[in-house]
Amino acid sequence: MASATLKFVRLSPIKARLVAREVQGMNAEKALAALEFTPNKAAGVIHQVIASAVANSEIEAHNLLVSSCRVDMGPTLKRFKPRARGSASSIKKPTAHIFVEVSSIEGK
């Protein structure tokens, strides 16, 4: 079993979880192919993390299974936007931590 982690990525964890649920339990090669053509920022980031986990395992992608793809919430960047009459409204820019584990198909 091999894993890869990407922390503090400027991406909403709620949107990233939608993509992570799609690839969990898939063959790693099919997951990489599916993510390559998904028009979503989260898909590109998760594609990189899965590719890193496959490289860490030193086994070819068609022999691997994405056993776990987890997206946790990171720290939120807080910004302020000026509004009318001297007031301000807050802007929250979320970050995410992405964890991917791959395992061999034979070792289910």
C-alpha cells in the first residue's frame, strides 16, 4: 500500500469531495483517465495526487486500486471586502488537504 498527500491546496473541500467519491474504489489507471477529461479544478489536483501515489508504490497503474481518497478541510483564509458606508463583508477562502492511498489488486 502506498500513499500521497497534498496539503494546503486552494480548493473548496466540499467541491473536491465530489470528485474524490467518484474515483474511490476504481482501478488507478481508469481513475487517472477519467480525471484527465473531467472539467473541474479538483479533478486536476486529485489526478496529480493519484499519479504521485502510483509513483510512490513503484507498481504499474493497471495493477493498482484507489483504496482511499480523502479530502479534509484545511485552514480558511479570511479576507474582507469593503462595502457601502464604511462597512466590510468577510470573504472566506477555504483550503483542503487531500490524502490518497493505493493498493495492489491482488492484495485486496
